Amino acid sequence: MREHAWRLGRRAARRDATTVAPAGGRDADTLDVTSDVVLAPMAMRDLPAVVAIERRVFTAPWSRRVFTDELAERASRVYRTAWVRSEIVGFAGLMLVDDEAHVNTIAVAPQWHGNRIGTVLLVDLVRTAVERGARHLTLEVRVGNEPALALYRRFGMAPVGVRPNYYPEDDADAFVMWAREIDAPSYRRRLDEIEAVLGRERAGNRENREGRDAS
């Protein structure tokens, strides 16, 4: 996959999965990731904004045509956009093959990094994959991309192999990561805990806002 994004690159150049920015991005003390961020199915009308983020995030961006082709594969694809108010701030997609879900892409606009939007998108992808019958989750990520690796480990993913020279722009290697049995109750509890952490962050942000307002 790709770098601040998560992508398996079926028709395009291979990418890294995610460049995870530290907490504290745009409006970090006011954004409520559990209510201010709204996810919706990606639509054709969203593509100008999606492609604009794509070009800012990736060194080998997908074209609008690739996204159009992906959206046409309705039976085997799931694509989401993340909105804050009237602005698309990120997107994500996966490919379903038998009982496996391949994360194709997750990207967040650079000015919105650090607000856990990627985490929200990935939780949604995994839950949707399970609803669609997936039992296992996989992706590729650049070797040495420690922030992304930490995020994927949080989702129970582990490296099972290496693809040498996977990224054509610099011949970097990629880890192949898997999470097995994502339909099991134990994995559902893992997702619940990730969402609970997001909820606690929401409560903390609210308290900070109220404290400033009272001062």
C-alpha cells in the first residue's frame, strides 16, 4: 500500500499504506472525530476533491480514471469519503476477494493529519468488510514506516513476509501484513476498544473547550 494512505495499488503504481502524522493536526483541540467526521460512500461527484488529496499525498498518484474504474466494481469494492462539514478530508477503499479484504487505500489531506481520521476510516473499512463476509484483512506497507506499522499493529495486523523492491519510485521493500479472523468476537472487541479510545479523546477535547470557554 501507500504512504499517508493505505493502498494496494491494483491498477496503479504500488504504494505505501499510511504516513501517520502525530496527534495535533488542524483544529486538533476542537475536532470531534466521533461526530464531526462523517463517512459516506464515495461518489463520482467526489472525485475532484479525492484526486486533489491523492496528488498531494502520493508520489505516484492514481488518476481519476483509476478511481472511476474502482467505483464501477461495486460487487468487490468499498470506497468511503471522510467529511468535516462541507469538506472532504480523506478517503479509503478496499477490495474483497473470497473471504479476504485487501485495503487498497487510505489517505488524509495533509492539513488534517493528526486528527485520527485515518483510524476512523480504517475502523469503518474493517467493519464493512466483515459485514460483506470477509474473515481476513491484508495490506502492504513500506518497510521502515514505523508510524504506519504501529497503527496496523493496533488493528491486530502482523508482518508475514516481505515484497522486495515493491515501490517502483525508490525500489523500497514492503511488508505484507495480515489480520486473521476479523469476524471473531475477540477482534470485534478490539475494534470496540479502538472506538472507545476515540470516544475518550472526544470527551477530553470537550473538556478542554469548556475549560477555555470558562476561563
